[in-house]
Amino acid sequence: MQKVLIMSRIRVQNFGPIKENAQWIEVGKVTLFIGNQGSGKSTIAKLISTFAWMEKSLVRGDHDTKFFERKSKFKNTFLTYHRIQNYINAETDIEYVGTSYTFRFRNNALCVEQTQLSPATELPQIMYVPAERNFLTYIESFKELKVASPSLREFKDEYKNAQKNIRGSYELPIDGAGLEYDRQNDILHVRGRDYKLRISEASSGYQSLVPLYIVSMNLAKSILHRADNADMTEEERVRYKRLIAEIYDNKRLSEEQRRTAINALSDRFTKTHFINIVEEPEQNLFPTSQWEMLGSLLDINNMSSGNQLIMTTHSPYIINYLTVFVKAYNLCRGGVPEDVKQQINSIVPLRSVVDPETLYVYELDEVNGTYSRLETYKGMPSDENYLNNSLADSNDKFAKLLDLEDLCR
């Protein structure tokens, strides 16, 4: 049975690089944040990740609202997970509206309100894919991750799980390459037409792409598998809540250890959709590889109607490629002849097309700390955006130099 996507939304004021803003950010099936470094793209993505996890925890019954409203709990536990706890100031005002709960942080206190008498029973699988992911493929031992952030360590665990699920030939979406996993020696290899390298010896593009791709694919497929299984029985739910209580009563566990234990235990719940939050998916990739990478992420996102893909990017190619996937979707609306549809598919994989009504693109301005939704034309993101304007600016500089060329002779 297909799940209907109900969007969340967030409003952020005076938090880190984000200053005065009144408008809401709608989180659709595909949501993109663009802007200069330091403009707050990742800040908002991390807040969405944090609140989505907190809402899931409430729906699942891990905690009640008073747990999250405890003094400094939001700052010292949940914001610390993404290392954004010091972004709070006296004027910070954040509001997040989910499917079942609303969270409001202001005056240095968090208020949680249940907005549905019967909270939604659907639970997401949430994954935050950090920009530092290529560190995982470069190091030889994961023991070196002791000083890393909790979010990177959790991504590392999912990366190892995804490796272990590789069976036989595993194709990558770029360059006709693939992966092979040596179980005996716990080594992942990148395989090409005439080479085979350890992932730690491969190019930076593969070191960035491989963790992103195999974790995203593994989690999306796990959602489809779980959807075919029955939910917990009432007896199992009672046992689950008892085990949760035991985890929190164990004073020897740190907050991170508790979270890890709860995540492992919660895998027994049926998760219905995948929220994939990706920092800089284009990292270290050639433009043609960015096209193939983006198509694969959109394909994964389309595996379930409830899946969501949230990305931050500096790449003008990502936003321009998105318009192509939207255009392909628009062309396939209505009664399109099958032969025409196949021609479209040869240009743009139809499994990766994007419905413009579920696409949201936001620009962030690092100078004044604001964000705004990008205007659209027939559902496609406008060409008038920061990334395209940067390209136009370089062309303008070159034209001015040409005007001065004669003076230099």
C-alpha cells in the first residue's frame, strides 16, 4: 500500500548564520538548499534531521514530551549530536511542524505540542549523510573515528552494514564501475574495466560517492523489505517499551550509547519511508558523474512515495539537472505514446523524474542571514539563482577583459 507524503515545515530565526526570517521552509519530497559557504544550508538540514528524529521518538513511544522539554536537554543532547549547540543565542526562535508534533524553541526553552489526537503510526528511517563521509573510505581503521562527531560515527555504522549486504557484483551509477566486498579480510574494492583497487586507494570521487550511494540504497531497500512484514504484536510492543526503559535506567551508558542501543532495538519496528539528508552530493565528482549520481539518488527517493530527499549543494549542475528531471516528468503527464515515452527514457531515466509540485529549492544569503524559496517557471527552478549568477559573473568578467585587450598591446 502506497503511503501519502505529508510534508513537514520549519522556521528558523537567529540561530548560527541564520538571522531574521519570518517565512516557513516547506520540506517536500525533494528539497534543495543552495548558497555560499557559511550561509546556513547544513544548519537547516541538521535541524530538520534533529526534529524528525525527535518526532519519531515520540511517535514510537521512546519518550514523552516532558523528556524533550527538560532544561537544556535540546541544546546539550540533541543539538550536540550535530555540533550546532553553540549556535543558540538569546534571540533564537525555531519552530518545526511535523505530522504529529510541533516543536517550538524560544527564550532558551523547548515546548512540544501534540497536534494529532492519534499520532501517525508511520515511522521514518532517517539518515544524515555528512560531507566528511569520504574520511570513512580513506582511513584504514575505524578506531580513528573516536574524535569524530556522533553523526559521522552513526553514518559509519550504516556504511559498514551496507558493505556487509553486498552480494556478488554491485554496480555503481558512474563510469560503469562496481564494487566487490572481501568478507574474509573486510576490504571493499572498486572494480573498473581494467583495474581493481581498494576503496582507500581509489579516486576522491569514488571515496565520496561510494558511502553515499551504498548507504542510501541499502536503507531504501530495507524500507521496502520491512513494508512487506507485519507490525509488532501488542505483546512485542510491551516488551519493547520495557527494554527502552531499561536502557534509560542504565546509568553506565552515555547519551550516545543510549541512542545507539535504541536505534538497534527500534529496527524491530516497521519503518515506512526513508528521509535521506545529504550534504554536498556532488563532492569531488565530474559534471557527468554528478548527473548519474543525482539520477541514482532520485531513483532511490522514488522507490517509495513517502521517501524524502533533502540536499545541500554548491554545484550549479545539481540545480540545472533537477530542471531536466522535472521537464521529463511534465512531458510524461497524460496520454504519452509508449514510443515517445521510451525516447524520453533514453534521455532521462523515468524512474528518476521529479514531480514539480513536491520540489522545493531554497537560496540562503550569507551576508544578511536570510533564506527564500526560489521562484519557478512551470514547476522548474528559475535560472535566476545564486549558482547560475556566479557563472554569469565569470562570463561578465571575461567580457570586460576582452574590452581591455587592445589597451594591453
